[in-house]
Amino acid sequence: MPMNARLKTTLLTIALGFIITIAGRRYGHIPNPSYRNFVELCTNINTIDPAARITVEAVLNSSETKDCNRVQDLEELTLMGLVTDLNPIAGFTNLQEL
């Protein structure tokens, strides 16, 4: 591969990585490091990233309660919709069936 082609490939790779990073930040595909558990995500639902918001909303919709504190004690949970981020329910220690 000639030097110019190698340089172009390297620059293109760097640019693509930069674009993916910026797009991820812009569209919310980054973690919610300031929220430690489901209750914090739930009570701050309007400020969390879209993937986490979809999960929190799915949990609230499938539970019999909309109380963020009580939802995390569920033993059984059915998630409907396009849930892609299971991190919000990682702390559900009573969950027996998903």
C-alpha cells in the first residue's frame, strides 16, 4: 500500500472514531454515571440517556406500581418493547424471573 493511501486510511479511521464518539454523546448512548441505582434513574427519568429511559419506562409500565422505590423489589418482570439496556435493573436482587 503506498504511503498516501496508508495516511488516508489512518486519517479516515481517526475521523470515523471521532464522529462515532461525538454521535454517541449527542444521542445519549453513554452511561449514566451519576445515578447509582434504579430509584435514582427512575426519579431522574427526564435526564437519563434514551436507552436507560426505555428500560425504566418498560419496568414502570409492566409493574403494578409506579412507585420507583417499590418497583426495585419485584420478583417477576416482563419487559415489553425495544429494551436494549438492562443496566437499570442490575440491582434488582429479588428478581427471580425476567
